[in-house]
Amino acid sequence: MATVRCPCGRSYAIADERLGQKVQCAACKRTFVAADTAQRARPPKAPPRAAPAARLKLGELAVARGLLTREQLDACLRHLERVRKLPGHEDLRLGSVLVSKRLITAAQLHTLLGEQNRGALAAAAAAIDLTPRSAPVTDEQRAALRRSVEAATKQESQRREAEALLKPGLLDRVHMRHFTIPAAVLLAVAIGVALWPAPASERVLRAYLESCDEANVAPDATLAVTDLGLAIREYRILKRLPSQTYDYGEALTNFPADEVDHWFTLLETSSLPTASYNTLLLLAPAIPEEFSPRKIGGLRITVQPILCRLVFRQRGMAMYSEGQYRFTLLKAASPTWRCDWKVAACDPAPD
């Protein structure tokens, strides 16, 4: 007796002399040729082959090419993991973070992506060795597959270059006769806006932030009341908030004659409002000693807060921070002394 199996999965026991004859299945009514399942030989297993080279991740590839260090990559990956938890940033990629942090340029990112894609195509071509086959793949078949992949890649690059060359520009899509005058007016307005000088407080803050670049040894001390210890990698000035002016004439007039002639003594003895007190406390280190409260003859301080977006670290530390910060700039005037805009403080601000 022999055991045969229908393609539907039903098994039957038949006599040996019926092997090789047609048999009808009682379950599915299908006719099939009886063959002994015990005698059916399985095809030999494919010989073990080496796995193809794995596709390098973008960060590992950048480290391997010497574009950034392992510590910088780890910091960017931690930052990317935190930002992806924010709404609307789920699809943020590592390449965008590396470019925004100025660790690599956009051209270097495109080069890395192209190299990564070429490695993926080579890995796909080599992956055919891992597929079990009844017959081994010949060298001619492998070469043909590689040639087809390279031809497809070349054709895709040529298509993109052709699209870039044939892409119509702005002047091809508009009629010059209809838009010459409005375009000239808009251009004049844009030039005027670009050349119009920024307010003095904003120019001072921009110069101070440029001097706080992490590549510099120390910031420009003439632009700040005290050194804030910032090492800035990236910044963007967002907007100026409303300014305030405080007059300290009454506090100077009521300053007791028997007290020590010093600004911190004035702060301790006078009942100034909180905003006026904090402003004078910020400016006090910048007032020369010879202009004491009894000798200065009056004082008016103007406060200008400005919001900025920063990526920075404290000098002497390795961890970077990113967020929105409020810079406080001060300007003072008196009959005997004058102080132009200076950066006095930097505090976190809500987004």
C-alpha cells in the first residue's frame, strides 16, 4: 500500500500497482496523478552564501566620511527623538537636523544620500544570492541584473537633469508687458526694505550674538553689561517687544544724605516698583563709580526686550539647548553720563 495526497490536502491509501495512474478525490472531485508522498524527494538546499553588505545609515555614513563626530551624531539623534514627539514634527529626518545645525551642508547631504542609494542598489543586486533556487544563479545573470540596475539609475539621473533644464522659469510664465511696472514697484519696495537700517537696539543685539559664535574665544564685552557666557551655534531674531522707560529722578532726590553714596545702597533703601528696581539692578554694574547717586544728577533708563530663537551652550559645557529666549537691552541717559544700548540679560521665554 502507498499513501497519496490530493492538492486539496486529503490523503488516501491505494495499492502499489495504482501508482502513476489518475485518481479522483472524493472530497473535491479533482483528478490527479497518484504519487507516493514518502518517495517524493525534496530539492537539495541551496548552499550557504555570504550575506550582502548592509546599507549604512545616514548618520553612520557621515561619521565614516569624517563630516561629524560620534558625539555630535549622538546629540543630534537625541534632539531628533525629542522633536519627533512634538505635534507636526513626526516626519522630521536626521538629514534635515544635520543641515539645520550647520554640521553638514545641503550639498554634502545630497552626496551622502546618493552614496547611500548606490549602496542599497548594490545590496539589492547581491541579495539574489540569499534566495533559495532550484538552480544556482550564474555569473552572467548577476552581471545582467547589475547592468540593468545601473542603467535604471543612470536613466533616472538623466531624467531629473532634463527636468531641471526644461523647467520653465518665472519670466517664461508671465507676460513682460503686463507685469513690468508692478514688478518694478515691488522690486523698489523690496530694495527699500532690505536697505532700511534696523533699529539701533536690534543692530546691537545682532552684533553681540555674532560675537558669541561658538568659534570665537570670547564675545565683545563692549556690547553687554556683563558676560552672559553664551556659545551660540545658530540664532534668529524674531521680534521686538514694546519698550519701557523708567525715570529715577524722584528716587535720587529722596536718597538720604546719611547713607553710603552707592547704587546698591539706593536699591536697598528706596521703595522702587518691581520693574524699576529690576532694571536699575541690571544696569548698576555698568555705571562708573564716579557717577554715584548724588553726583549723577538724574537718570532715565529705557528697556527694550527682543525675542530670539537660539541653539547654544554655556561656555565650558558640552550640552546644547534650543528654544525661544528674551534678551533685555538697556539704554541710559543723565545730565553727566550716557550709556548706549547694551545687552543686560537673557531669560527663557514661552514659545
